[in-house]
Amino acid sequence: MSLVRLKTITGLVAIVSSLLASLPLHAQSLSDLQQLRQQAQQGQNGQNNQAQNSGNAAASQSGAGAAPVRPFEMNSSRTIQSMNAGQPSTGQYYNSSRGGQTLPGEPTVETVYPQQVPMENPPYAANLFIGGFESERADGLNDNYLVAQGDKISIWMWGAVNFADVVTVDNQGNIFIPNIGPVQVANTPASAVNSKVTSKIKQIYTNDVNVYVNLLTSTPVSVFITGPVLRPGQYAGQASDSILYFLKRAGGIDFQRGSFRKIDIQRNGEIIATADLYEFLREGKLPEISFKDGDVLVVRPIGSTVVVQTGARNSFTFEFKQDELQGETLTRYATPRDFINHVSVAGVRNGQQFSRYVKLQNFDNFMLQAGDTVEFVDDHEQLVYRINIQGSHTGPSQVMVDKGTRLKDVLNYIKVNPKLSDTDNIYLLRESVAQQQKEIIDRSLQQLERSVYTAPISSSGEGAIRVQEAQLVSDFITRAREVEPLGKVVVSENDQVANVLLEPNDTIVVPAITDLVQVGGEVMLPQAVVFNPEATAADYIAWAGGFTQRADDERILVIRKNGIVEFDQIEGSRIAGKEGNVNLKPGDQVIVLPATDAKSLQAVKDITQIIYQIAVAANVALD
């Protein structure tokens, strides 16, 4: 064989070796084999060209006796890569939790369960499944834990005999100790393992041998959960885990189908314990059980329910056993609030609507039925109520009065300083009046809203204008609805005070004597101005910088200290009369209202009326 052919063959060997080093060790499919064959052919063609170019040079040097090249002397070091290196992966295997992430096409709670209306009063004890307490777990070892197959136990012996090992409980429940033999430890409490194994060892090594035994790990168990739970199935846990742990792993009990009162634990087809979550919530009682592989938790269907809507500290949906459907049991669970004296019950009896209104003391023996709705009512007649006192006074800020008390009866007990308190301009703030004022304003706003959105349109140009108007009116309505009326009641005028009947939570306001007049609204510089007996409303407005461009200078709102509202006018306005018809006094408020543009808004009359209502009810000039 010539030297040129030998070098050519040697080069081919090197090419194949380098390809094997750079490519996966094993072909996974027919496409992989074809790819390897193509890459080998491309490398061979390139090497042949290189061999032809160097052939002449090699022939010329043949006389010099070149050293032979051996395949095992070539640099063939390589790293064996993964079998799928460089190849597209068709999927991955995860051995960790998916964290609730669903796979494509996998059923979810939303797709499996029919859509249900949220319950206004959730079940009693439903809060047991709130939070992530299932992640707050111990190692499963405690004194009451029962040793099971697969548990690991460490054993130390020293003295006359030295021995140390970790043994595993076999399928028969034994551990094997050399020279001792099998020791039965299955179903032995963890607290008794040391003494039991030690006594067995002491039977063989009676003297000079010390023994220490410790339970290292507990074996997980697999428990099945079924019934009306969100995610029934098989779940792993420790034998010492509680029923609550496994129920929480299954998503909790279905509020509308599952029972909180009857949860059975089955082993080998027999019920070994029953849990009542009401007893746990009230008394802290749960069945003491050590779970084993194959145990089954069965949540039974929901029993008879009664809904407590209002008046109780526990306004929930309560589930009752058949012998518990009476008022005494419901009262114990619901815990009515203080001052409750009546109970309202509504339901169905014999196919007819049923309702009763009974006293609380007679409710204990009242027989309930499934589906009843109960309300606990505070129906005491209010014979004594509170009256608030604000403003310039020196006495207490609250007094308790009997029902039927009038204003002057309370004024006789209010301490004031005659030099500081204006007792001739007293007024009331009443919650019922504020509510009525709010309702009047809301009705006016609704009427304005309807008139704007239902106004007829005769052309496209007018339609564009109406859209802009509607947006402006909508913004005005939004701000107007945020105004809270004061509920001011005028009770004094011309140094006379009306002896009105007081209502619960009324507020008596005693104004302070002042020398100022407040000027606000659409003026340049809203401020307080010292009272001048010769000045008119126009003077005060001028001292406040005059009108703004948006001011309505035809009617000036004057709010007296006692709450009376009057209107003044400015000279040159279209309203007949003269300037300064209102005789201003110290403590008055002069409010300039905003004007509405009649050329651009169709609902000017309604808006103007609402502005006046808000100004009177809340002392606010809304623009």
C-alpha cells in the first residue's frame, strides 16, 4: 500500500472519530441516522480534497521515511452528551408541584361545577379553610404517632457490645437487630419505641449494655377524599396530620353541597370515626386518629340549613341535625347581639308561606324547619335618646333626654357666656332633615339626567352640541351627588326661639358672636370681611375682589346666622327693584352662585334649581 493511500485512510479514521466525539452517542430515530450519514459524507469529501492537495508533498518526502500515524495516538478525548442533546424536545417531566397551574384541556373548578350565585351568608365554620395553614406542617413525629411500615429507627448500643445502625420497619411491622432477631414495633406509639426495643435487647444482653433507640422519620400515607369537596381524589400526608389538613388539600368543603357536621373516616370499608367541624370550632374537638394508607375521608351531603341574616354576631348559614332544629340551638350558635328582644322567622310550612314574630325569651322552644330565614331584631321602644350640643357654650357636649322633650327644656340646661354666645340665632342640625334634603337633590339630579339624555335632536350639528352638553351635565351631576346636606332646621327668628320637639341625635348649635361677614362663591378673593352697618352686598363683593367671569350677578344668596336664606340683587340687573334690599348682619354669609349659559345648555332651569337647593342645604356654591 502506498504512503498516500495510507495517509488517506488514516485521515478518514480521524474524521469518523471526530464526528463520533462531536455528535450524540446513540441515534434516536431514522432521521438521526440520516443526519449522521450526511455529516459523515460532507466531512469525508472535505478531507479527500485536503488529502489530494497534500499528496504530492507527501510523495516527495517518502524517501525520508515519514513516521507512521496510529489511530490510538490521535487526540480522541470527548464528552458523552445527553442522548437528546441538540435535538428538539417534545416535552418535559416535572417532579415538583405545578402550583395550581392547569394543563391544556385539563378540567378546572370553573368548568366542572355549575355556576352558582355567591352566598350572602356563608356557612358557619367556612373560615376554617381560609389561609394556607396546610403548609405550616411539622415533621409528623409526636408522642402519639404510631409506628408504621417504612419508618426508620436508629439504634445505638455501647458497653460490652457496640452497635449503631438505622433500621427500617419491614412490611410485617418488624425491625431486625443482629443477635437479637425481629422486634415487633408496628402500631407502637413513638413515645414507647425506646422502652419496647430496649426491653427486647435486655433479654439477650442482660449486663453492661446501654441502649438508645430513636424514631427518625415517619412514612407518608395516602388518603382518599371524596364527597362534596372541590377537588376529590388521593392526597399524601403524614399519619399524624389532621382531618382539616386533608380537607384543605382537597380545596375545602363545597359550601352549597357538603356537610360540615358529618365527615366520616373509613378504614377497610368501616367507619372508624366521624368529625363535626362545629364541635371543633366551638369546643376544639376532633377525632384522635392516626391515618393509614388507604383511609378514606367521606364528606356527607349537607343537612337541613337555616339562614341568620341580621342581628347576630354570627350571621351565617347554619347546618343542623334533625333533632337540633329549634330556636335554642340556633341562638347558641348565632349569638344574638346585645339588646335583641325579638326574632323574625320566615319560611314555608305545608306548602304555604310562613312567618312569625316572637319574643326572644319564647324563641328557645320554637321549632324550625329547613330553609327558614331568621332575623334577630332590637325592637325596644326608644324612651331615652341623646342630644348633641355644639357651638359657643361652656357645658357638656351631650345630654340624655326623655322621649317627648322639647328644645326649650334643653336650652334651660345649656351654660353659655352672654358676651360670647348668640342665643338669638340658635338652630338645629337634624339627621332626618339631611336625609330628606339629600333625597330631594337626588330626585332633581335624576330628572336633570333624564332630560339631558332623552332630549330630541333635529340635526347632526345639534347632536354634536348635545353630546358636549351631556358630558358637562354628567360631570356636574357627579359632583352634586357628593354633596352632603347639613339638615339645618331654622328655629329662631326676630329674637324668638320655636319650642320644637326634639328627635334622637339632634344637634343644637349655639352660634358665637362675631363681627365678620363671610363672602364666598364666584368672587375673586373669598374671605371674611369686618361688618360695616352701612355696606350692602355689592360692597362686600367689591371688597372680595368682585365677581368672577362665571358669576351670576343678578341674585346674591344671603344665609343668615340662624339658617334663614334670603336673596339680594345688584343695581343694573334685569330683576326689578333696587340694590341692597337685604339688611346684612354680623355672621351672615354672602354667596355668589355660578351662572349657567342659556345659549349652550338646554337644561338651564333644572341646573339652576339644583344649584340653589345645594346652596341652601349644604351652604355650598357648586359650579
